[in-house]
Amino acid sequence: MAAPPKWTKPPPELINLFHAALPQDPSVEPRTMFGVDCAFVNGNLFAGLHQADLMVRLPETEREALLALPGARPFEPVKGRPMREYVVVPASMHADRRALARCLAKGLRYAASLPAKKKSPRPKSRR
């Protein structure tokens, strides 16, 4: 049996691009998930990095429009298990910072329209 492909960290250029393109909105919560940079609003993930990909969560019509661009594809962190509502932003959009910023702003607006996630209480320490 072949070994699974090795997981890689996002390149520093992509991390910098991601942070530069995030909406300058006080509701944006940048944080890490599984060791990579992501952005949340009201506890809902709306954009993030995965290996060499930048993904965004969009409503259906915006998702379809983005998927029509060459290089865009459904976000599938595990082969055969796509995450619904998430699309990998095509690499061509990385060079157009305004277009990327608009795309992430659409993701923010969509995720902000969803019900807020409740913070789960931290488990009590067993000492």
C-alpha cells in the first residue's frame, strides 16, 4: 500500500497574501485551525489556508461564479471528502489583490449571515 501524500505547510508568501487580503473589519477573527491560518466571524469559518491553497466559504451563486474560473475547485482537504460551501480560490486571483479581497469580503458577509456558533465550555480539569 502506498503511503499517503505528505502534508505541507502553506508557503510564507501565501500566508502574507491571505492576511493582506482579509477584510479590515472588527468582526473578523483571525486564528489558527489545525496549525494553519484561518478567519472566522461569529465562530463561523469563512476563509483559510490549506497547504498551497486559499479557500473561501460562499453562498451558492457566488460559489458557482468562482467555480467557473479556471483553477478554482471545490475545497477537498481529504480526497473524496469535499467541504460543502467552500471553494479553492484559483491561483490567478492571487495576483489580483483587489479581486481576492472582494472574494474574501463576500465570504465574510456570507458567514456573518449564518447563526453564530456558541463557544463550547472548556472541560473541567481532572486533578
